[in-house]
Amino acid sequence: MGAQATQVNGQWTVTKAVMSRSARVLMDGLVRVPATSLPA
């Protein structure tokens, strides 16, 4: 994970955000949904 931010006139702005997953998880072929996203 990583991010890039710049400060212009005292205001911070995120210009880039990166999140990576392992190849094992990507090649698994399943969609993972957090339990908190599902209806009770």
C-alpha cells in the first residue's frame, strides 16, 4: 500500500493511492465480500 500527497497553498491533496493484493488471492477466482457488507 502506498499514497502520494502534495501540499499546495497549505492544503493537502492525495494525488495517488495504491493498494496491492497478493497473486494468490487474485488467482483464487473468488470474490471476497466483508461480512459487515451483507444484510443481517
